Amino acid sequence: MKIPTIGFGKITVGDTEFGAWLQKFPSKGEGKGTGKPTKFKFDFAKARKEGIKRIEDEFGGVNENVANSKAILNPRDIRFMQSTVSNKTGDYTVLNNAKTFSQDPSKIFELPPIRVWQDGKGNIWTLDHRRLAAARLAGIKEIPVQWVSKDEVYKDAWKFTTKVDGKSVVLKIGDGSTQVIK
């Protein structure tokens, strides 16, 4: 198994199942783990700060001219902030939602609109990745959206982990397999 390069803005060992397992064994840099599992603690404040910096530096910040309004958009016009999403959340899965939406596209309108924002370059991004992923898999052409404020975007900036400018997301199916959604 090839181990990815470690570093922000690149695929990291922690982004893989092997990396998640490996993080249980801390090291002091000598190349030997202690053999004692530790609980990994995600640093939301640090990730949020890094996400805000990327939004500002790479994408020109948040355009607030459209905030707090609703619209209908094509899911293909909306980018993913996250690099991965889990298939299952509570009682729902992305794959089952996609199946439902493909059988009856109007079902997407029975749910709350997905929250979106626009960056300074004109790109549209989501804060609700699973529903966007399901809509794309289903081939839906229209989805209800709610434009959000800069404050709401920055609150969720810790999610800004995309390494492909949000053009796709990796769906973690749960049995170790994945699917890229474009």
C-alpha cells in the first residue's frame, strides 16, 4: 500500500482508513509507535481557521450579495467543500436518497433547501454535501437552495477540505469501498 504524502492541501495519511487506524499509535518521531492506542481529537478551531484562510486566499472570500435568499440551481453548478462524505447519516444514506430522487425528482423539494454560498470568483459551494451528492447521483437537474451569510460559511469552514476545487467528492460507502461523485 502506497502511503500518501503528509501535508495540508494534499492527501494525508489521516484521510485514509489506514491513516485513521495508524493515528491510534502515537510516535515521538523515531519511527516506532508506542503500541498504546490513543484517541484522536480533531482540532475544529485549527481546521476552521485554515478553511477560512483558504476561502479568503484561494477563492476571494464570500460574496454576500446573494445571502439570505432562495433559488433553484442545477446541482452540477454547485461545488463540494468537503473531500469526503459518509454514505450513512442516522437513518438515511446518500445511495438510498439518490435512488428515491431518481425515481421521483420532486422528492428533493420536500426537503429543506441545501445551504449554498458564492465565493469571490463566482463559484457556488454547498454546506450540505450528502444531499448534493444524492442529487448528482440521481441526475436531478434542479435543486432548491438557500443562500447563506458569510458568518454561516465561516462557522462551517472546518469542512473546507477539498483538494479538487470542489468538483467532486469521495463517498465513503461504509464497507471500506468508496465512490467518486462528480
